Amino acid sequence: MIIAYAKSDVGKVREINEDSFYISNPLDKVQLYMLADGMGGYNGGEIASKLAIQAAKKYILNNFEQIEKDRDSIIQLLGSSIEYANMIVYEKSRENKELEGMGTTLEICLIYNSKVYIGHIGDSRIYRIRKSFIRKLTQDHSYVQKLVKDGEITQEEAEHHPKKNMLMKALGCNAFVEPDVMVKGLLKDDILLMCSDGLSNLVDEENIYQVAKVNIEQATKELVRMANDKGGYDNITVVIIKNI
């Protein structure tokens, strides 16, 4: 059985919360968890994140019954759902001058048959906690992460780089998008943690691990509090899922 909790907070600096999330009811046939961190002037970010989650969720739930439930079909479904969400957000941004240039990150975890199917675009993150280890399953689609990959700076330098928030990929900014889609095994007692960069920029991996492994319901609130205590410069959203 899967249990999940989520918490989203505007933080201490921003006026509106541009993050959105969705968590399935434990009894739902399709176990689906999503998080999006929007960006764009006016209230574009808020609109982009909500639209992306609504569109991807609708696409997955409308098509899940029709597909073969094998690994490749579910991976393809997830990729297509992100492409569909991208089209919806991109078209909306072109309709309205005030929404021009809006975009969003998008994280999707679809849990089926002891596996988690992950869709990812942007710099929100998905971690997995298994026994005494925490592992980041996603790679940030950021300029700084590219510098790390190319060996120009270290991971430690990346954490405090002035261009840390510059994205190389986001949803809704271009007509076409290439998300990362992957599948991982899900064992009993595994914990998945999805978060916007309002958490990961302020609370390090070790602290996330120490808090999340104890009590996932309390952890969502505690992690938001910790990010706010360190300045709360951005909206903070945390979704924690446990396979019990």
C-alpha cells in the first residue's frame, strides 16, 4: 500500500505560490503524484504549473486503461502526457500577451506493480530513500548542472553558483519538449520525496534524509519550516510517498 502527504507554502518573500501538486487517493486505481514549479511574469507561473498538472493528469487517467501495462507502454504514456501538457501550456502562453514566456517544471511519479515510473523536466527534484541512503533520481535541467556534467565546476560549487536557477529545459517555453522518463524498482519501506527548488536550494540532502525517514506526515511540515527558517526565498512544496 502507498501512503502520501504533501505541503506547499508561499515562503517568506514571494507574494503568490506558483507551485502546484497532485496526490492520488490511496484507493485510486492509478497511483499518481505530481509536482510543478511555475515561472513567468504577472501570474503566469501559477497558471503554468496548474495547467501542466491538470493536463498531464487528464492524459494519463484517460489513457491508462487502454494501454498494455508493460514497462515500455507506461514509459511512453508518461512521455506523451508531458508532451501534451507542454502543448497546452505553450498554446496558452501564445494566446495571452501577459502570459508570454511562462513555463513550469514538472515531476511525475506513477506507481504501478512495484515500480515507479518517473517523468521529469526542469530543476524540481525526486529523491528516493532506501534503508540508510538517500539518492537523487533526477538530474536538474539547469545551466549549472551542465557545468558540473562538463567538469567545469564541482557539485559543491554548483550549490552556491550565481546562475543556479537558470534552466536549460522547462515545460511550456517551446513547442517541443524532451523530458527525462525512467523506471525504478520500489521496495517495501522505500520513500520517494518530490520537491521544488524552494526546498532543495535551502535544505541539503542529508537534512532532508534525516527528517523524511522518521515520519513522512510530519516531515512535509518540518521541511517547509526548515526552508522558511533559512530565508524562505521561494515557494516551497514537498510531496512524500511511502511504500508500506
